[in-house]
Amino acid sequence: GINAEYGKQWYQRRVRAVMFPSLYIISKDHWNQTIVALVYNVLKTFMEMNNTLFDQLTLSYKAERQKEKRKEFQREEAWKKVQRLAIDANKSPAISSQGAG
């Protein structure tokens, strides 16, 4: 019935959403061309089954990767700042306790 069809579609969407990032990475970076060809066939099948969902998954994956790259850049910049502060702190003379006592 309708519930079974809805469940099947939901399941297919979830499976693709979970599998897609790994398949996408393998399709771009794997050293074994046989594996790459198999992954391309799977991705092609996904695309043929539901082109709209495939496009959504692709855009979502790319947006997530961009977000990860921004976070990584921000972390690197924060560490550079910490390192600069540490170097500056080591260069400056010790702060005396003026006016104490």
C-alpha cells in the first residue's frame, strides 16, 4: 500500500544519503581503476533512479565539504594566532607587580 511505498522510498533515500559521500570520495580518489569503474556504475544507477535526489545529494555533499574546509582553515588560523601570542609573550619582558605592597 501507500505506507509500504513511502517506507521503501524513505529507506532508499536514507541508504543513498549514507552511501553517497563514500562513493563520491572513492570515485574521485581511489587508486584502483576497477573500483572506480564499479563506483561510477553505482552512482550512475542512483542518478538514473532519481536524478533530483542525486543532484540534492551532490550539492549537499559539496556544501558539507566546503563547511569542513572553512572550519579547518579557522582552526589553522586560530593555532597560528596562539603561536604568535606565545612568541610575543616570550619576547616581552616579565610584567612586574607595580604599585603592590
